Amino acid sequence: MQIDYPYHFDGRGRTAAAAEGDHLRDLIEQVLFTLPGERVNRPDFGSPLLQLAFAPLSDELASATQFMVQGALQQWLGDRIAVEQVRVTREDAALRVLVQFVVQRTGERRAELFERAGGGA
């Protein structure tokens, strides 16, 4: 078991734990929705995804964002997952990110959908 994200306490007053599959999803979410520069001791951690929420959307910007997000996932989680595809869509200021990947340890193929209202973590 791993620490659950976001950090909270369980019903016994202890640090909440997450199963391995849930923890992997939590790690992906942290990479996606952390802006580079947000973490003091790791300023290059994260992806530029949230900057897309209020930017004028074009095909070129969407493609570049998908490429940068996939690169960030490979950089930070490449020892845990092999990213096959990242699809970013935006409706108004809401972002939807579909990440298709293979779990390195088991070979399991997974797809996870992440959604975030624009502008904040």
C-alpha cells in the first residue's frame, strides 16, 4: 500500500493508503496538474497542462501540449508506465486528459481519464 493522494486521514486517524493501481493514477494526476516551478525542491516537476485552460485553443497548441504532457509523464513515471497515448480536450475552461499506458511491472494496459476545471489545482 502507498500513501493516498491528496493526503488525508483514514477512519482510524492514520494516513490514508491507496492500492497500487490507485496510487499509480494518483502519481499521473500529480504530474499532469502540477505546473513546472510549483514545487520548490523540484522546480522542473510537472507539465504545462493547466496553462492550456485559458489559452486560445488551436490545433497546434493542443498538439504541442499533448507532446509536452506525454514527455513529462515519460520523464517522471517512465520507470512505472509506458505511455502509449495522451489526448487533451478542452470544453470552456475544463480540461479532459485521457492517458493510455502500460504498467511496466505487470504489462497491464490501462486508460485513465482525468478532468480538471481550469485555472487551479
